Amino acid sequence: MIRSRILGVGRYLPEKRVTNFDLAKMFDTSDEWIRQRTGIVERRFADAGVYCSDLALEASNEALKNAGMKAEELDFIIYATLSPDHHFPGNGCYLQTKLGLANIGAMDIRNQCSGFIYSLATADAFVRIGMYKRILVVGAEVHSSGLSFTDEGRDVSVIFGDGAGAVIIGPSEDPSRGILTNHLHADGAFANILHLEMFDISQKPCLTHEMLDRGSLWPRMKGKEVFRVAVTRIPEVIEEALKAANLKVEDVDLFIPHQANLRINQFAAAKLGVAEEKFYSNIQRYGNTTAASLPIALSEALEEGLIKGGSVVVFVAFGAGFTWACSVMRW
Ligand SMILES: CC(C)(COP(=O)(O)OP(=O)(O)OC[C@H]1O[C@@H](n2cnc3c(N)ncnc32)[C@H](O)[C@@H]1OP(=O)(O)O)[C@@H](O)C(=O)NCCC(=O)NCCS
């Protein structure tokens, strides 16, 4: 049986740090409010003129270097984002040309906070059927251009940050190591709980001044509802995935949860009876970077020596859609 594994990992965070105190100068909020409810202390914002694909390029180059590969050796690109450079074409195409490549396939996955795991599962399937051998999977976001830094938008704008992470997926020489199982879920009945209207394709034209005036450019979120469902779905999908991999919670060396809210992850860890230190956390420094949060966290966890050959690592995510997903791998 062919398994796929991660051959290289990279991340890129813009240099500009924006603290909670900086946000409190822009609208009515406080460091205490943000820290208590989310764990976030600061986040990074890309400068004006920087595209999502620019962040992705930096992370991809680091992942390639880490895998000891040249971009020319890639045979496919999967790009997860909710903040693409433009409405179309997909960001995989922009990234491809920035990498100096042509002709290889490139696709976008738009599953928000679960986008990286959906992408990983797609790459895993391509590798296992023998279709591709070197797939670049990237998650990248520029949220800072799409948030309302006002009292009205503060519940959402304090949460998100910019960043990118990338991995290279290829066949594992050792069939006991690599991605063991993937579990992808969605429930569109919750679509309006966390969404961005931006345009409405049923209207002609699909974007009007009136829509912009009523704020359709800004994401809307019913935070309590997101919290409530997330703390149920995250432990549930972890249990489902571990069962499929024939593993127990105690067998897991590191959980890498999507960095949406420190409290959501603390709740999930407690529900599973797992020590909080086993749930990786860097939301304090970056906020919620949506599709980028898992590969950024993986890259840092590796650097910190938290993952070694043979370690069991669990990725889990929950977000808009609602979508939620889990991957289990033996490193
Ligand atoms: C967003 C979240 C932190 C809000 O916390 P909460 O305890 O649910 O807060 P509420 O929305 O009930 O608001 C409580 C009060 O704080 C206010 N408030 C909202 N945002 C604020 C901010 N940034 N600063 C200060 N006050 C704020 C509200 O206006 C409200 O005031 P009121 O009581 O006078 O009406 C929390 O619901 C959450 O984290 N949800 C999950 C969100 C998430 O993870 N999203 C990403 C999914 S991938």
C-alpha cells in the first residue's frame, strides 16, 4: 500500500506586528477583552500592495528548500485560501507563475479554516493513486485587507491575522509512516453563521454601491454559535479519525489544532482528557490565519523539536461552512 507523507514544510509571516493595544487605538476594544476570550496577543498584517500569493511564494520556497527540492520537480499545486488575490483565476495559477513554473496543474480549495486539511486529503489521494509524486500544498491568507476596523466589525477583526504555510506531499518509502487517515465533514445549514456576502450572484449586477454601503464587504460571525458547535465537532472528529487509524488518544504525540481561539482548543483538549501542552498553540502570536494556521503551526512544532520520526500527529480544524476535518499521520 502506498502512503503519502510530508517531505518538507515552510512558513512565512509578514513582519508587521499588530498588538491588541494597536487595535484598541482604532476602535473600542481592549487587550484584556481579546486575550481573555481568544488568547490572542498580537497578529501580523501584510503591507498594502502584498498579495496572498506573495506570502504563499515565500512559504513554498521554504518548504521546497526544506524538502531538498527545486520548484521544477513539483507536479501539482493545491492552494487553500479564503482571501485570494482576485475573484478568479485561482491563486494556484498566480503562485505557479511566481514559482517560475508552467503547465503543471494548479487548483484552489475554498474550505476556509478546514481548507488545509481538505487540501492535504486531496493531495494524499492523488499520491496514493499514483497520479502525482510531488505536490505543493499551501495555505495562505491576507485577512487584513478584508476586515472592518470599527466598533461594528470588532468581534471579527480582532481574531484574524495574515500568514502562509506550505508542505510538499509525496510517496512515503516506509508504508507504516505518513498520512494514515483523513476525515472531512461539512454542514451547509450553518453557512450564514460565519460568512462574507461580498457579492450576490443572484443580483444583476452582483455587487452594488448599496451592498457596499450596508457592509457586505465585511465578514459576519455569530461567535457564540461558532464556539458552541466547534467544541463539539472537534473532539468528535478526532475520535472518529483515531478509531479509523486504530489508535487511542494516549498514542498521540502532538495535536495540532486550527488556531481559531485558544479557549476552543482548551475546551476540546479537556473533553478528550488530553493535557493542554499536547495541543499545540501559537495563536498568541499570529491570531487566526485560517487556511495557513496548520502548516504554520506544524513548521514551528518541528523547529521546537516536538515532532520526531515515528511521532503520531493529529491535525484538526473547524470553521466556516461549517466545515470540520481531521488527519492523522505517523511522522
Ligand atoms: C468572538 C468571541 C471571542 C466573542 O466572545 P463572546 O463572549 O461570545 O462575546 P459576545 O459576542 O457575546 O459579546 C460580548 C460583548 O462584547 C462586545 N464585544 C464584541 N467584540 C468585542 C471586542 N473586540 N472588544 C470589546 N468588546 C467586544 C459585544 O459587543 C458584547 O457587548 P454587549 O454585552 O454590550 O452586547 C467568541 O464568541 C468566539 O471566540 N467565538 C468563536 C469564534 C471563532 O473561533 N471564529 C473563527 C472560526 S474559524
